[in-house]
Amino acid sequence: MSLKNSNIIVIKIGSSLLVDKNKKIRKKWLSSFAKDIQKLKNMNKKIIIVSSGAIALGCIKMHFNKKNLKLDKSQAIASIGQIELMNLFLNTFSKYNLNISQILLTLEDTEERRRSLNAKRTFENLFNLNFIPVVNENDTIATTEIKYGDNDRLASRVAQITNSDALVLLSDVDGLYTKNPKIFKDAKLIKKVGDFNKDLKDLNFKGINELGSGGMSTKIEAAKICQLSGCNMIIANGLYLNPIDKIMKKNNFTLFVSKISKLDARKKWIISSVSPKGELIIDDGAKKALKNGKSLLAAGIKKVNGKFSKGDHIKILDKSYKECARGLCSFSSNEVVKILGHQSKEIEKILGYTTKSEVVHKDDMVEI
Ligand code: GLU
């Protein structure tokens, strides 16, 4: 696998890459990273950055020690540090003519389907505007029960939501080792993981979990999420200057290869919905369009059954009520009732606000 073949890439950077042990911001490193991103952009890649560092930068500004912070205080510190973090990105990335935006997510934003679909559209719109979203957990409001707490798993869910091809976790270790290399001389870097049960069966977890500032177990959890989403994942050492360039040139990292294709993963998810919330009955013309891989437009819909919200699972039936597809509806049932049979260009006028033009987008639909 090479990043060259990946179209959408999520890159997660840990606090230890941005701030060194003496609490100094690693500005030179960030510049070299921005240069790498510029190269990827020149290759027409869509990039999302997941960056930690809000609490670390807040602590620097306020002269606090991260270890002594209680949750409520750390939320306030994150609020102070998050703008420091974005300022740092803005100043550095603008030198390379790279546009950045900020997205702060909580657990519910990725776990609740409707909110995750909204987030997905925002990512897509930012790509279209040629902006690089910089994501962090919304630490200021995330409490223990509703908190990711680590950006490894957050990054993997972002990769899943955005249908990304690759997730790169830049850490301060080379990757996943068989044992803790600081203790055992015979520890080996695992270069490739295809099958978790087979390839990781001899892993001595105890010793390796302390490796990497965020720990290894959250990284393995992230890899499992990626595998199910058809996304490849890399754990690599990001401490070096030009870390992405290094990954592209030298095979010194752990690669988790996804066994299923991206499309398969998505199709599986859509098709395996246990309770579609409603039905759309379509005409022959729309049925033919779906067969040819097109999206479902309002003009081809004859009737709506059931009550559903935007983003819910629905069945698509032909005029003899035979199921021909399943998908995620971009409109609520109330909205579809108003727009069915109409041309897409009329939708805005009928509803009184701007929306998507496809009722079920082809990427959100599986033909049966
Ligand atoms: N969201 C936290 C921060 O910005 C970091 C979480 C992590 O490092 O995984 O400080």
C-alpha cells in the first residue's frame, strides 16, 4: 500500500510531536509537516488532519502541569489551548498557501448516524472549497461518559465517516512491536497486519501498551475500526522532520491492511440495517437510473411510506412494491412528501431553503 494510491487521507498528530519534553513548541517540525501536506495537495489528495495539543498548548500558556489537571480545569485549559493550536496551524500552513478550517467533534457527532452524515457533508464541502479540516475532540464540553479521550479512535471514526482510503497515526514510536523494544532486544517491528487474530497472536501487550504517548491499545482499536471501513492504517514515527515524505520513501512503519474494499464496507453497513424507517416508491424511469448507478432524484418518486428523518435508512421499492435498493435518505419523510415528482431545481423554492439535490445519493445506496 502506498499513500500515492490513496485519495482521501486522514493524518493524526499527537501532542508529543507538537510540543517537546521541555515544553517548547516544535515549530520547525510543523513547518516540515506543512511542506509534506503541500506535496500531497499537489498530488490532488484530500487531506484531513486530526491534531491533539489543545491541552498541551493551554498548559504552556497558563504554566500549568498537565498531570495535575482535574477534568473541569482541563476543559477550560483546552478552550484556551485550542485557539493557540489553531493559531499555530494557521500561521504555519498559510506560509505554504494551505487553507485550514477547524472541526471540533464529540463522541455523539460520530456515533449518531444523522450527525455523522452532517459532519461528512461538511468535510466534503470543505474539500470542494480546497480547505484542509483540522479536527480535534471538543474537549471543552466532552465529559468522561461522552468522551473519546484519545484522538486515535476519533481519527479512525473520522476516516470511516469520510470514506477515507488511509489513516496515518503519527506517533513517537516506529509502529507496533512484538514486545517493548526498550526492554527486549529481540523485539521486532511488525510491518504488516492483515489478520488480527493471526498476525497479533504472539503480541506481548503488557509491555507495549505504554509505548507511544497515547498508548498502543487505542491505536489497535483504531486499526480495527479502519479494517471494517475499508481503510488502510499506518502507525509511524512522526518525530522526524518531513514525516510523511519519510513514510512515502521508507517502509519503516506498521501497516494494517483492510481486508474489505471501501465500497463493500459501506454497502455492508447500509444493507445490514435492521430497521429501515420508511419506503420510497419509484417509477420505472428512476428504477432504470438506479440500475445504471445514478442517484435517486425527487422527480422519480411516486409515494412515501413511514416517518423518517434525514439520514435514516430507507427501502426503495418499484411500482409493484418490489424492493430494488436500500439507502440513506438525504431528506426527511415530510420533506420528500412535498418534493416528490418535482424537478431537482424546484426543491429550494418548495422547501424554502437550500438542500442537496439528490434524495438518495448513489454513494449512500445499494442496489438489490
Ligand atoms: N484532545 C486532546 C488535546 O487536544 C488530546 C487527546 C489525545 O492526545 O489523544 O489535548
